[in-house]
Amino acid sequence: MKRTVFSLVFLLVMFSLTLQSVHSASPFRPGPAQKEEPVSSGVSHLLPAWVRDTGGQVMGRLLLWQAQIRQKAGGYAREIRENPWGSAFWSYMGLAFLYGVVHAFGPGHGKVFVSTYFLSRKGRVAQAFLMGGLMGFFHVFSALVLVLFFYFIMKSGGMASVDGAGRSLQQFSAAMIALVGFFLVWRGIKALFDGEEQGASGCLASSHADTRSLFSLSLAVGMVPCPGAALILFFSLSLDILLAGVLAMVFLAAGLSFTTSLFALLALFARKAMGHGRSEKRRPPFWHQLPPLAGAVCITLLGIFLFFNPL
Amino acid sequence: MGKKKQKERGLSGLGLIFFLGIMLWGSGPLFAHPHVFVQAGVDIVLGEEGVEGVWQHWVFDEYFSAWVIEDFDLNKDGQFCEAELKVVYEETFRNLENHGFFTRILKNGKTLPITGIEGFAVEIREGHAIYSFYVPMKLLVGSEKESFLIAVYDEDFYCHLFFPPEKLGVKGKTELWRVESRPREMPELAYYFGFMNPVALEIHVMRP
């Protein structure tokens, strides 16, 4: 029970942290007039200094790596234009993967959703990889489709149109997230009061990760195009190395997926280490059904929040 | 039995640490992280009475630059004529007014309002788009010296601006003034859960 309370408290903490900064649209593009007063991070003072310092050092390192990778990749891209299948091609692919890994370590890319999902319900390692993989690939695939669509079919310019479509997709994604969340909440409530869903293992089905909800949530979150991927693809197009650009997107997606899956695995491990994994042999008490429900509520509220605060 | 319990407790503690770590790191902005990198340079402009404004020069990474060049240098002459510049301004810069042009100027702990910018220009150099613009400000310097801070950063973290530059540029009536500057970390302006500390340029202007 103590661990369940911890789970609930941390889910709520995570939720409140997340609501503080959900900006995603390009600030360079025209948007609704809204004067923004610069504000310092609202929760930073609540964190111990060593957490802030360590986080700052990690972020600084990640930023530097990303800038260096992008700079090197730019050089290889130009070499590919001269010699399409030379060593630069594989270097470009390798750096795209590496960039994906490092890029996804920063904020965003659905880590909050995979963490919430796997912290609040029991899952398997394969499911963690599946969700991380799906989210990463959807995120890049969405950018790929939009860039190619606007560039070749609409011929309406590159990033400006992609960014506009991305804003619309963000709101649609938020609505989808909320819907998936509602579905999970409904299942959670049903499981709390109705023993019919009890599975063979003795646990209620709602406290387990399942392919349908996992896929739906991955699609809902991942459909928002990754601006970083769109910029890299557009850069490749501007150099007239379309094939290399498209293949680089596959490697980039693999890199993003790798990191997102890692977070999913960590969430699985954290849950197991906290003792939730030991409840298989007997029917879990009422309390053990609360984290999945709380997780589902968090996902729903986040979706609603994002829907009404499209940024 | 005691050892087993101890082990379980240890695992639980470890789990909690992981849990907290995931919460903190994974709960950042949902879809935002730096997608654009900018090297920001700054020149202060001196007049008869003190500081009159600040010129900024932003060198964008080649990915963002590719978009600007491809989409807005329509005649592909490597330059932005007046008509092209107007479109670049409207499509890629004007909205930054809502973000204070990523610029924060502080004097005695108070933020000086940035009412607008002037002289927006874009040039292309070695595949990089470089935006230049002037931020007017009025800082009268009496008999003593005056000091102010300038920080350039994007709180939303969509882009990361490398600031301050190694060297501060000085323009205008340079013969009338002595200028000193040094970088200063600004933990009070920390963003992204306090993980990102902007580094401001602390500028002192005085009579020689």
C-alpha cells in the first residue's frame, strides 16, 4: 500500500511538472499574438541544488553533442552530393542514428507518456521496446510524410507548411491522447469495481499493458511531426540528396526509438523494484488497481490540457 | 529472512530513485527540445549620453538556414532583396516579438522593456542564414559608470542560442567611453526545471 501511495504521489508530481512547459510550435512562425513575459522555471527552486546542477551539466553536454553531430552530418551530406555511395553515406546514417539517440534524451518525444504508462501498469520488456519503437517511428514518419507532401505535391514551400500542419496535428494528437486516456480510465474504473476482467494470472487485465492501448497511445503521441527530423530532411532536399535524406530518417527514428524504449524499460524496472511486480500470485488488493487508474487520469488530463493550450 | 527484507528494501529504494529520475527527466516539455541552434553575437552602440542600443547577429545552423534560403531567397541570387526580406521578417521573425526577441536586458535587477526592433537584415554566408537587428534602448551614463546585463535565450527551448559571444562588439561614439564586459551565470533566470542557466553578458560603461 505504501508503494501504491508513492506511485500515486509521483504520478501527480510528474503531471504537475509536465503542465508547466508544453511549448512545441516554432516561435519563428506567425502565431497568435501573445506577449510572453520571461519567467524562470516555477519548480526549479523546489529541486535540490545538486539535482539542478547535475541536470544542467547533462543538458549542457547533450546540447553540445547535438550541435556537433549536426555540424558533422552537414559536412557528410555535402560529400554525399558529390559521391552518393561513398563512406560519407554511412557516416551520415550513423550520425542520424546517434542524433536520434541524443536528441531524444532531451525533453519531449513522449517519454512522459511511456513512463506514465509503464509505471502505472504491468508490462513486458517486449512491450516497452514496442511502444518506444512505435512512438519514435510515428514521430519521424509524420514529419517525413508532411515534408514530402508539401514539397513535391503541394509545391508550397517546405518548413512553413509543415509547421502549419504540425500545429493542427498537435491539437488532433491531443484529442486522441485524451480519448485513449478516457478509454484507459473507463477500463480502470471497471476493473476496480468489476472482477470479471480478472485474468488467468490472477491480476486484473486493466493493470496490464496491452497491445491495443499501447498502439493507440503511441500513435496519438507520435503523430506530431518531429521538427528536428523535418529540418534535417528539408536540408537533405535542399542539397538534392533525397534518398539519403529519407534513409537518414529511418536511422533517426531508430535512434529516437532506442532512447524512448530505454525510458520505458527504466519505468518497468522502477515499477518492479518498488514491488508492484510481486502481486501476480494472488488477486491484487483494491489499492493495487489505483496506479493504473491514476496513470490513465494523468494521460487524459494531459491530453485535455494540450488540446485547450495548443502552442 | 532479515537479509531478504533488506534486499527488498534496497531494491525499492533504487526503484524510487529511478522513478523520481524518470519523472523529472521524462516530464519535460512534451514536444519541445532544441531543434534550432543559433550562435548569437552582440554589439553595443554608444552615443553622447550613454548606450543607445544593441545590435544582434544570429548565425543559424545550416538546417534552419536551408529552410530560410530555399523558401525565401526566391530568385536564388544569394541575397535578400527588400521584397524577400519583408517576407522573411513576416514568416520567420515577427512572431519573436511575443518572445521578447529572446532578449532580456536587466538593470539593477529589473528587466528593461524591449518595445521593438529596427534594421532587420538577413545575409547568407557559407550556407548559414545570419539575422541582424537593432534593439533600441536608452541607458544614460552620468559621471560614474553604469552597468547592465544582457541575456539571449529561448525559454521554450525550441532553439538554443549560444551566448554570450567570446567578444563584445562596440560601435558608435567609442572614443567617449570605456567598456568592460564579462559573462555571468544567471541562476535566477533558470528555465527547464532549473537545468538551463542563461549566461548573461555583464556590461559596464564608464568615462575613460
